Amino acid sequence: MISIEDLEKMRDEKDVSGLMKALDEDNRIKEKAAYILGDLKSEESVDSLIACLNDDYWPIRKAATLSLGRIGNKKALDPIIGLLKDSYWHVRETAALALGAIKDKRAVEPIIEALKDGTLNVKCEVVDALGSLGDAKAVIPLTEILGEEDYLLRACTVTSLGKIGDNLAVKALVNSLHDESYFVRVNATNALGTIGDEESLPYLQEALENSNGESHGFEIALEKAIKEIKIKNKS
């Protein structure tokens, strides 16, 4: 019987074959082996990890999903997309994370659909994944998220819109400069600085003038974004 200590030894020795055999052990060993295979980014183990996505024990599905995302082999794309509807939110959350890491645009539509997920943790990871994929199709659905109550979700959303960076994203980010949440305003400012669209300068300047010293951190972010945009548009 394989122990956790055996698995750690296999990790040190990069014994992929032994770790793959450990996927036939009990749940605790199987889960740990799945994580280690991801740590090693073992392409050889992709098929075995994909098989683990159907395991009855959800922590194993989660471990295999995370590792497949770290390995980044696109063979895992469709099986992981299927897990966006898993019965356990922990698995759905990890599926979104993995799809963002794999960066295959075929996942954009299913991930947009996953914005309807009722679990906040999942929705935040879905938003991040859409930012990582950088597809303009996600801008309008992400903009709709800016009307939701949770400020952390809105803060994640403006960051993702900044990564996408098209004209519609800029308009949404400009509006978020007036968000009631400091975190959302700062993230929106940073995102506009990253995009570097000169058309956002008047709105950033207006926000700076209207702040009147009420939020020092927000003002610093605004000044930095204005400076970045001016530098980008000089070159």
C-alpha cells in the first residue's frame, strides 16, 4: 500500500509512472497523487487525470481539474468544460480556474454561460477566467455583472474588463470610477491605466478633481493611471 511519504518521494524523484499507479489507490492517496502530477506538469499523465474527472469523490475531481489546468494540455478542454456544471461548487470553481489557465478560446461561450452560477466563489473565478481568455465576446456579459451587489465580484470584474481592453470595456470602466466601493474604483482606475486609451483621460482627471482628498489611495491610483496613459500615447 502506498503512503503519503511514498508519494512525496515519488515527487522528489519525478516518478510519474509511480504516481500514475497511485491513482488506483484509496481516495486520500489518489487525491494527493493527482495534485503532485500537476506540480510536475506531467504531460504523460493527462489521460489518467482526465479519467479522474469522473471520480465519485469530488475532491479527486477537483485535484485532477486543477492539475490539468496547470499542465495546460488542450485535450482536457471538453472534459473540464463539462465540470462547469458539476454538483459541487468547489469543482465548478476549479474548472473555471483551469480553463482560464489553458487559454483556449473555445471555452469562452461555456464560461460566459457559467456566469449564471449562483455561488459567489464560482462566479468570481468565472470572471477571472474570462479576463484571462481576453475575448471581447465577454465584455457585455461582464458589464452586466457590474450591477451586482457584491463589491468583490465587481472589483474582479473591472480587472477582467481591463485585461480584455476593448472600447466597450473602457466605457464600463469609466462608469465604475463612480462605484460606491473604493476597491472597485481603484481596480477600474488601474485597468484604464493598463489599457492606455487616451479617451479615458478626461474621466480620470474629473474623478481626481472631484475626489477632494477624500480617498488618498484612489487619488494615487488616478494620478498613476493618467501618467501611464500619457506616456503610452506619446510613443
